[in-house]
Amino acid sequence: MNREPIFRVDLRGFEPHVLGTGRGHKIEVKRSLRNAILRKVGPAGIEKARRRLDGGGLSLTVDFFLWKGAPGVTETRRKKDIDNLLKTVLDVIQSDLDNTTRGKGLGLIDDDNEVWEINAKKRLVDSEAEEGISITIYRNQET
């Protein structure tokens, strides 16, 4: 079945981060991703996606492009856990980054309980310029 994306963004030259320890670090990681998405699609693109995402179940496809590192250098990017990478994305597409009015997310969904399906992959890339995240949101066909 062919599905039309409701929202799509492809960020390159952006290092995907996991949420580390410390409240300040977590918020900064989320804000960094949120701001990169806003720069790419603009406020009008976010608003258009919000209007199209009017509740119901959603499906996400997320590709994480991780730099494999320079030869002979220990590189930890490839070791990032996919579930921790996904947590950052899920938090950012929601309405609130830190459960306060200070850390607004993109507001594409109210809560991640609206996500019924996730297809996520880690892919190794040869350069930092290729590094990034691709996020696509679809309407779930079962809802």
C-alpha cells in the first residue's frame, strides 16, 4: 500500500544525539533538533503539518545517518542506541520538550501515544556532512 507522507524532513550535516544525563543537557539536545527542523521546514511548514495531523494513529519512519568516523580513530557515534535516538525524536515532535511552558516542542503530536508504528534504522555514512536524521510521518492505516 502506497502512503503519502503527512510530514517529512531530511537533515544533513547534523549529528543525531541521545539524551544524556542532566536535565539541562536533555533539553539542549531536544532544542537543537527542534531548531534544526524549524530551520529546514520553517514555521509555515510546521503549521501545515499540524493541520494535517489532526489526531488518530500515526506511523513514523526514522533513519539515523551516523558518521562511522575517521580511520584509526575510536568513534562512538555508531554505538548510539536506537531507542535512545528515537526518544529524542519522539520528544521533539510533541508539544512540550520538558513538561513546562519553557521548552516547547514542535507540537506535531500531543503525545507519543498517538504513534502506533515506528520503522527506524541506523545507517553509517562516510562523512560528517552526510550525517543526520530523516523523519517521515504517515497516517496509520489501521486507525
